[in-house]
Amino acid sequence: MEDLYTLIISGLRTRLEAIERNHRYLSFLIRKRVANEKLLQLETMHIVSSLPGIVDYLPEKRFDSEGREKCDFWFKTNDAEYWLEIKTRPTNYHKEGHSKGIKKSVDGVIDDIRRLKEIPASNARKYVLFAFYPMYEDSYRTFNTVHLPRIAEMLGDAINLPDLHLKTDDGFFDVYLKNVM
């Protein structure tokens, strides 16, 4: 299979740019400061399900047969299982009186990474897909030095830039897709 990372990011860029252009939906999420993981879940499922070599896929697959916790998206090729956790998190940047702090949102991404690391299957490929929005030029200094390093530490890998940096009516919608080892 061609590089999965490239296919997902390219497909998401095309779809999210069209969604913003046609519906201003990313701008709506920013204006209302709401999370919508279904957006990324459905778009990623659409991209992945159309790839050659995909033999099965399922939204919200349980991590184990007895657990209540579910992974946001699972799919399979003949060679491997892929587990993908998805988080979308509005920030409190430039929003006076907005009480939801970004630290709790980062903690949610870290918890997803922790769950993915606990998957024991030797043929499992694990990814976390997360978005933070709105981001502004003056918010990156804090985000990149305080919050993003916490996620990078849990991944055991550096994170320098978002994989998608989409301009909206008010700020940026930043998407990251990272491999979880």
C-alpha cells in the first residue's frame, strides 16, 4: 500500500478545504468553540475505505472483547491492523471568558496515545489524529513550547509543525497525524 500517512493527509486536505470553502464549517467550529470528532472520523473512514488493500474497517472498535473503551477507527489489510484515535479540540486562545483550558484538551490526546500503546497485537499499526483550533500567530509560542511538547513526549518523537495548517475566517485549523510506537 502506498504511504498511508500521505494518502490520509492529502485526502483530508482536499476534503477539509472543500468543506471550509463550501460551508465555512471549520470557521463555525472555531466561532462556537465546539469539538466535532465525527468530522475527521467520517472523512478518514471515507478516504481509507476507498484504498486498495483494505479488507475490513469499523468505526469505534472496542480495544478488547470485554472493555467499554473503543478506538475511534480501526481498519485492516492482509498484513496489519490499524488503530486510529481521533481528537478535535477547540482552544481558548483569543476567547475572553472561555473557561475550557487547553491543558485538559492536551491531556485527552495524551490519554488516547496511552490507550493505543497498550494494544498488544504485534501486527498493529497505531496512529493518533488530532486537531487544535483556532490557532493564531501569537498562540504558537505558548502552544509549541508548553503544550505540544507534552504530546511529543508521550509519543517519544518530536512534533515540529502541523500536518495540515488550514486558514479559516478566524485563525487556523491545525491537524496532526502521528504514529504511536
